[in-house]
Amino acid sequence: MQLLSNDYFANMGLKEIRGKVEAGERLSFEDGVTLFECPEPLAVGALAHKVRTRLHDNKAYYVVNQHVNYTNVCINGCVFCAYQREEGQDGTFVLTKEDILAKIEGAALSPREIHIVGGCHPKLPLSYFEDVMSSVKDRFPEVVLKCFTAVEIAHFARLENTTTLDVLTRLHAAGLDMLPGGGAEIFAESVRSQICPRKSTADEWLAVHEEAHSIGMKTNCTMLFGHIESQEDRLDHLIRLRESQDRGGGYTCFIPLPFLTENSQLTIEKPLTGLEELRTIAISRLMLDNIPHIKAYWVMLGVKQAQAALKFGADDFDGTVVEEKIGHEAGATSEQGLSHTELQDMIRGCGCTPVERDGFFNEV
């Protein structure tokens, strides 16, 4: 196959990087720059697909899951966010525990994973979230509860005048199994100060995840890309995640999130192209040698682009979702949810073998 020939990669300036990939060696920041500058994204994709295949063969994972957004009231006011509302503003909502249970019970399929996140509400106490966790776990004891970003955890700690480790410990005791990984955005402070100045810093985000790992919890991690950050900022983000994984080892999956421009206050001079999305996903697979899974999040990529991502290093197609508000408020045009059969057909349609999993990536 031409894409895997020595001459092809040499002509693309990737001979040394290909050698490292073949040998399973760690790529450097400079290697990442070379991958971003490569004139042929398909060459980068071929290298990522080789790593993805080495790790997971032809499998593509999916999960029967459900997203629940408990409120859109948030004090952070991130300029890129189309979901956030101020308290008292038209269109705000706060779900009760009964509302959340009703949404889960009303789903067509019983979920194996429940993903609960929301805005940083100024008045919801930690006891509300403990009650939600314990009530959902009582009703659905086998489900994996993947809830609350590190930003929410830090917000709960400030409201309760306690530590983030205490918050994590209390929520874990109430039934929380994992953190979903949102809120990382981009770690570069020069960018973060412009797009989310009130949100937790990169160091705070990393510290919360490492605290979660220290008490035996798994977490996911994310990167929001395609706004005002540079390619070097993306590489810095990926390497800081890789270093964090070296320290704690608790990240299960990385989710690259393309920025959606609709309803945002940010002015984007050069919107992302589809190939740039795929290149970034591929580079994520190549740089994150110690994080086992890369998600093609179809909600924000779109289903067809998510299928393509399975050939550019991604191995997970997320899941049924049922209802998602944050990405769709920002302009996502994908379906709100997909059926079990639709997920399997889409995975098979791009030549992969569908494998159902639980929230911890155990095969069902």
C-alpha cells in the first residue's frame, strides 16, 4: 500500500517519525509540529491508524449511554459558550432529582453509562448532587455514573468552603464513578484568559483529575480546538495531558472537540476544515501514547466525520446519547440520539467491527 511505503513517508518529511511510530517510541513536541506542517494529512492519518490498529485491531467501541444536562445557569460566562445563561435570564432551567430520574427511566434503552454535567450554578449545594448520585445509583445500580467536569468540582468546593478532594470523596461515596473530562478547553493561559477567564485554570483542572485518580476513580480528558488557539497550543495541551497520565494513570479516553461557531461571541478568522479536524484527531492518537482510547464524538463532529475519524486514529464512537444540549446550542447539527442498531451500522459502514462497552471500556 503506497501510504505505508518508506518512500511515501520520506517524501512527506515523516521518515523519522514513522520510525518512532513503528518502534513504539514517544513523539516529541517538535515531532508534533512536523505532523501539523506535513502537506498531506492522509499520511498523518495513516500513521495514527497504524497505532489505533495496533492497540485495538479493527474494533470500534460504543456504549448505550444517556446525557443529562441538569442546568444551564452558570457563573463562568465563557465567551465561546452558547449554552450558558445568567440566573433569572429567559430560558434558564434547573432539573430536580425527580426530573433527572424521569429522563433516565423514559429512555428507550436502559443505559450502561449516564453522563451528567451542567453549568456552575451559584446556589445548588453539594447535597443536591449527592442526593442525585445516590438516587440514580439506587434505581440503576449497574450503571456507570460519569458526571461533573473538574470545573464543576472546583465550583462545588468553593461553594462549600472545602477542598476539591473532599468533594470528590463525598460524591464518590454517593455513587460517582468517573469524571467526563470537559472544561479543559485549551490549557494555554494566553488563550484561556481570553475565552474562559473565570473558569478553573489548567493547573486546577489537572489537579482535580489527578486527585480523582488518587482515590481510584477513572476520568476522561478533552481538548476544545479550532478557535483562537495555535497548533503549538494544541501540542502543549496534549503533552500536558500525557505528563499527567504519566503521574497518575487514570485517564481512560481522550475526546478532541472541534469548536462550533454558531451562537458564540468569538470571532474566528479561519474556521476549521474537515481535514484539519481529522489531522488533529490523528496527531492526538500519535502524541497520547499512554491514553488507551480516542473518541470520535459524533455529536460535535457529525456522524460522517466521526466515521472518517475511525480511520484517523479514533477507536470509540461514543454512544446513544439520547439528548444533548451543550453542543447543539453551539450549532451541532447531528441527531440528538442514535439507536443501538444505527451505531452498529455506522461502525460497520466504515469497515470496523462494532463492540459494545460499558463506561470503563469493558466489553459487554
